[in-house]
Amino acid sequence: MTNSHHISIQDGKKIYFSSDNHLGAPTKEASLPREKKFVAWLDEIKQDAAAIFLLGDLFDFWMEYKKVIPKGFTRTLGKLAEISDSGIPIYYFVGNHDLWMSGYFEEELQIPVFHKPQEFTFNQTSFFIGHGDGLGPDDKGYKRMKKVFTNPICQWLFKRVIHPDFGMRIGHYMSVKNKMISGDEDAKFLGEDQEWLVQYCKKKLTQKHRDYFVFGHRHLPLNIDLNDQSKYINLGDWINYYTYGVFDGNTFELNSYK
């Protein structure tokens, strides 16, 4: 069952959304300029943010061991810690590249992490929020792969049999090279009738009304009317588009960070 959360937006405050940074891809050196740009954006929006939603795949690969986390991304983690410590809530939704979060964000950064879509109400406006992977029809190959990735026994074996240095190397290679994971072949608009997240949202609407469905994963900035009252938003990415969502309590906009 999907939980429901409520956030009040004070006058002059906004809710911000971003997704799919894939920090570390294709290499840490190549992604560093993108990371600095993202940190600059975080530094700007903290001035009027009521809350920040990160909808997954912040890292191209992230695996937490009991005493080890991936090396790097100090600028991003430090900025998130600063914003969280200041009292601005941050919410994280795991994507298909960072399924293996298991407590570090919650314990170190005080950032709640969600593994499934969640319902939020901002003032009186209802949102259904998630990363977007494995939802809707089709995508059956990835759904089977996800079951393996999220299986506790498989995770236990990976962490305890394979040394972290080698495990991270395998994970990074798979994230970049495996098209089923990376989604490189799907990063084009298929048309509303073929967009499986559009189909998923329309099916959810037959069960319950939501004003906005907000997802990442597709790497495409999309703003699609599902009916006269509901919209499907895809946030794009911080690789090609540098797009983000902002809701001021009345309207939702997709903007590009320059």
C-alpha cells in the first residue's frame, strides 16, 4: 500500500524536483562538471526550497556495504548534508542504478529513502512520485533483472563474496554497458500511446485521482495531459537537458538550469 505524506508550502516557498544525474558516468572525471553544476543548482534553490525531491539515479552506480560506501561525490553529499542540516527536508527515491541504498542516506544525511512510489499532498494538490523503473506494461526483461538485484540473498552474496573494489568495478561496468539497465536505447519519445509510464498513470487514475504524476528514469523532459485535471511529468536528466521541476503551490513548471 502506498503511504501518503503532506507538506505545507508557505508563501514564497517552492518544492523542487530533479532526477537522473548519473554521477560517475562514463567516468568520474567526465561527470565532475555535471556534478559541480548540480551542486550550484542546489546552492541556489536552498534559498526558497520548502522541500527537495531527488527521484533516483543520482549516481550511475551506488552500492552500500556495512562499513563501506562508494568513493567520491564529496561535493554532492556535502551539499545535501548542509541543506538537510539547515532544516530543509530532502526526499530520495531509489532508481535502477542505486537500488542498493541501505541506510547511509538516512543515518548520515537524515534523508528518507523510498524504494516504491509515494503519494504526497502539497497544500491541496496531490502528487504521485517515484523513479519510474519497472512500472507499467512491458519492460519485462528489466523487471526480471530487478527481482534478482533486489533479492536479499543475491545482495548478501555479492557483498560478502566479492571484494568492494571489484564489486564496484563490476557494478559500474554493468551500469554503463548493459542497455537493459542504462536505458540508452529508450531515451527517445515513443508517442503517448507507446509511453509505458503514461499507460501506468492512466491506469492509476482509474483507481484514484491525482493532480500530478512525477517520475524520472526516461531521461526526457515531458509534460503530458492525462485528462483535464491530471498531468504526467517526466523530469528529464542532468546529462543532456539539465531540467528540473518546481511547484510553487499552484503551478508545476519544468525548467532548464543554465
